[in-house]
Amino acid sequence: MIVTVRTTTDARAKADALARGAVEARLAACAQISGPVTSVYHWQGAIETTEEWEVVFKTTEARYPALEAHLLATHDYETPEILATRVTRAGEAYAGWVERETAAAEETEPPEPDERPFFVYGTLRPGAYNHDRFLSGRIGTEADAVLHGAVLHDGPGYPYVVPADGGRVVGTLLTPAPGAYGELFGLLDRLELPVGYERVAMDVVRVRDSARVSAWVFLAAPDAPLGAVIESGDWFSRP
């Protein structure tokens, strides 16, 4: 059975990333973006009015659970709108196309990743809003660290790091808890890659002992939507 799934987000770039990520993962045959629309809603005891973009995915009932899990992992809202509606009638050819395009790819054993720690510098840092949401129970140790030879850009939506001579970015080294590496590695890839990042192994300096540590860093992909440079290199001290 064909299902349409609707969500909203507060920036066109985020809507594009949600749409592309779901289609690339074959969780939806297509995704249509419209907006801006004006949303009026209750939130934390007040009535809010916000400009948003709407994304409507075309998928199947069998693929809906995986699409929902993907949206929850990649959406930056605390409580994202995810509404699914069964399609009672559909053209036979179109329904067949949706079925074919959302068929799960054959499972293959993923390559064993190098068990480097992760250097995080924005919303995944301890104390930032996505740390507890996604990393709780998966982290063994945390250590302050600095990435040299890079600059930090503001959003829209997320911070992005770009290599640059003379720059520095402040962040945290996260070492996964015992037995959690594979789960965390996959989660961070699903979270970061669809919204404009690429994962690269780089050396960072651990603050407590000045040791150079090879870590996974999510850099801005070539087409990432970069905002202004955060001169301090520290997401927590941005203006």
C-alpha cells in the first residue's frame, strides 16, 4: 500500500536535505517540497507563529517504519511533525514504481570502521541540544580538544567546519562506550551525511595533555550551505 508522509522544517536547505537523504536511502520513491507556509501552534506554554517548509514523501507501508526512524534521527526539531496517510487508490503504474524504488537494497556486511574517537564541535557537544538526544548512553569518555587548520561557520541550522590555514575550532573528543562503537558510527553517519557533511579522519589536539589524536571529523561537504564564520571557533561563544 502506498503511504504519503508529511513533515515540516524551518529552512529550505533542511527540507532539501531531508528529501534527498530519504530518497537516496530508498526510504521514499520521491519527496516534494513546498513553502514557505505559516504554522501556528502551541509550544512550551505559548502560541508560536513560524515560517516553515513542507516535505511530502511517497513510500510504502512496509518502508514507513524505516522512514520514520530516519526522520527522527536526522530532523533537528525536538518533536518533529511526522504524519502518514494511506493512499486508498493509486495508478497501477505509479504504485509499481513506488514499490520498486523503495525496495530495500540487498543487505551487505559493512566494512569494519577504524575505531577512532569522534571530534564534535556543534550541536553534538556535551551541553548542546543534540548531545543527550542522540548520544546518551553511547559515550565512554569525553575530552576537550582543538582542531587546527580549520574555521567554523554558522548555519543555517547547523555549524560547519571548513579547512583553512591558520584557523582553529574548539570541540570535544568523544570515545564510544565499550560495545557501542558500531552503533554510534552508523548513527552519526545517518545523522550527518544527509545534511551536508562528509566524514574525514583528521588529527586534533587533546587539551589536557596536548596529545595529537586521530579522530573522525564531519566537515562541510562542497555544497553545504555555509553561514558567517564564527571567529572564536567555538560554537558556544558565537554572537
